[in-house]
Amino acid sequence: MPKNDNNKRKKPAIFNDFTEINQLIAGFLEQMSKDFSKFEGIAVIDRVKAPVVFGVNVRMGSDGKPHIESFGNVKTDQQPKVTIEEEREPLIDVIEKSDETTVIAELPGVEERDIRLRATSNSLHIEAKGRTRSYNKTVRISTSIDPVAKEARFHNGILEVNFRKGPPTEKAVAFRVSRDTVQQY
């Protein structure tokens, strides 16, 4: 008996998108494999007592282009040399609104009293030294802010600092978070 083409099940069109996604993921995994093969034979990791932390944050910038930033304690400034430091770069997110800018940093393993902040009109420097973890990062801010923080909070390892937009200035302000308030020093 001849096969009837009407009996074949057709894939709904929605599954065509999954094929493309699977191809993208396969390409990404292949590229990661190539990138990691560059590190073969480098024996720095087995001499390190600290955990190895490396990650990538991809976000859409206000300019409409994706921005890719790494975080963790793996530094790859000079290829193929890789160094692993005790101090980590925290995962950072910068949210810009029309009248304010918010910087959010993930700082697990430190206490509120361990965090020191320093702001200028175009950056926020975060330094945190806890008993088991240390973080250090200068966050560049694309729009000008008032370096006196409007609000700062630290809860469950998440630091959130809000700044008003402001004119460029040479002033730098050092401050700490203290019970959800900003305390200059």
C-alpha cells in the first residue's frame, strides 16, 4: 500500500525556532571548548588555595549594544598567562534611569561593616574585605552622577547604591553603608 503523506505528522512552526537556538548553543559550546583549550598545560590552578571563580555578565547598554564584563578572581590580562587572585571582582549591574543611576553588586561572604565605597561623578569604587572573601572593583558610570549617594543598602550579600544625576565634578566622596543609610567618612 502506498504511504499517505497526509498521515505524516508535521512539526509545528514553533519548533523551527528551537532548531536555530540549538545551533546557536552548539556553536557557543564549540567556541568555549576552543577557548578553554588555550588554558591546557597551565598549572596555576593547582597551586591556588582560593576557589576559582569566573563568570561573564552580558547586558544591553543604554547605547543599544551588548556589553560583556567578566567577574571573579581569574585574570587573563596577558594571554596565555592566567593568574588567580585571592581578591574577586563582584558581579555588577548598572541601571540608568532619567534622573538616577543604581549600581548593584553581589558581595556574598562579607558583612556590611567590611564594605568601603568611593564615588566620583563617573565611577564607584567598591572594596570589601571579609573574613573569607575580598572584593575590589571600580565601576565606570556612563552618565554624570552626584557622588554623594542618595541611598545605599546591603542585604543578603547584595549591595545597592542609588545616585542622583548631576554635573561633572572633581569631588570624590568616600562612604559606607550603615543600617541602610549612607555614612560619609
